[in-house]
Amino acid sequence: MWIELDPELKQFFSGESAFDQLMDCEGEKFRHIKTRRTVKFEIGGKSYFIKIHQACGWREVCKNWIALKSPVTSARMEWEAIDRLNTLNVSTLEVVGRGIRGKAPANQESFVITKALEGMISLEQLTQQWRGLPLDKRIFLKHELIRRVANIAKKIHCNGLNHRDFYLCHFLIKDREWEQWQPSDLLTVYLIDLHRMQYRKVVPKRWWVKDLAGLLFSALDCDLTRNDLLRFSRIYWDCSLRDLCGGKENVMRKIYRKARRLYVSIHGKEAPKPFGV
């Protein structure tokens, strides 16, 4: 058994029972899927999220292996992903506790505790609300968010990471009175939900294509234009428009088709076309 807690939590959870106390942690439930649950709890006047992984069993592990999928057997995948994002200066969650018990993947119990990001809104929620903004402000905001998300995508993919659930709902930003937002205001975008993130020396093409298609799928209702897609692509591939159209056209079309197919399968209707496409 191994457990590591920041001093702010160690004062409340100590001794041999600390691991069991945290595995039985109660609070506001946010997610409960089979052997994984996410709980928000408060202690010492501060709010935290704990993701608890119970032993999943060999049946679940083998089912994923047979399907050629990487099973999520512990919270280690998430805290290692957070650590890697921190080294890349990608804004994400702050880990204040982690622990694991057991050796065999099927029998491991584990948890990861992060500070709660308060007062946030997902980019999915924001894009559903911004139609009430003045047109010029909405365009400035959209361009700034495209720039920031494209830089995050470029940074993680260039450093061997792929997210696997790369949707707008997993990007958070501090909520505010958006009518008062100015282009000079600081915007920090946080990438979350990292429990399925993968790490390799080089991300295989199929995985970065999957990430980008998922991102585009989640943005198809955001009044995108052809220029928005080109703006993202120029930042992501760090190239000129000429190089983009000459060397990346085929993969861009593949991503676009994949995103539209996903939209149809999820929403049961034809995906909206970005203006000018």
C-alpha cells in the first residue's frame, strides 16, 4: 500500500486507516460508473474532488484486452497525466493526494484527490451561451479560444500524449460576465478528465486524428467558419496557409468526415456545415 497526501489533508487523514477512510469518502456524487466514482467533499473549509477506483476484476481487464483497449485499472493513469501536463505548463487540476493498494491490475484499489476548480464553466457551456454577446465580442472570444485550444492540442500531441475524450466539455474556463470581457483580459483554459490519457514517445496518427475529430465534433454547433478551421489548423501544425493546403489537406478532410459521422451517430441528424466549407 502506498499513500501520499499534502499537509492540508494529512492532518485529517492519518494513520493506518487513512486509505480506507478515503476509499469510503462520502460527499456530492458526480459520477459512478461500475467500479469508479467521483465525489466532491469539503474539509477544513476547502473543496476537493476524489476519484475512487475499486478493484475491477480480471473479467473487465480481459474484456478490454480482447477489444484491444487499454483498461483503466487505477487512478495512477490520471495523476501521471496531470503530472505530465504540469511539466508541459498545460493548465489542469492540482493533485493533493494519491494512493494505491494491491499489485495485480485487476485487484488494485486507488484514489486521486484534486483541488476543486470553483466558478468554472466548460467551453461547451460557454459556446451555448455566447450567442447573446455582441457579434464583434463573440468573434474575438471565439478566435482567442481557438488559439488556446489549438496550442493545448499541439503541445500534448507533440509530447506523446493523447486524451481519448478530447471534447469541449473537458476544457474549463473561469466563468464571468462575458458581456464585460475584453480581448486584453487573461483567459486560462484548463484540460480535465484525464483518466484515459495515453503516453508514448510519439502519438500514433490514429490517436491524434481521433482526438481532433472528437474536438471538432463537439464544436460543430458553435457557428464555426472555414476560416476558424484554418486558424486552428495553422496553429496546430505551425505552418503557413500554403503549406497547410498543400500537405495537410487529406488528413484535414479525414478529421472533418470522422467528426461529422460521430455527430450523426450521437445526435441522429446531419451535422451543420461550418460556413464557407
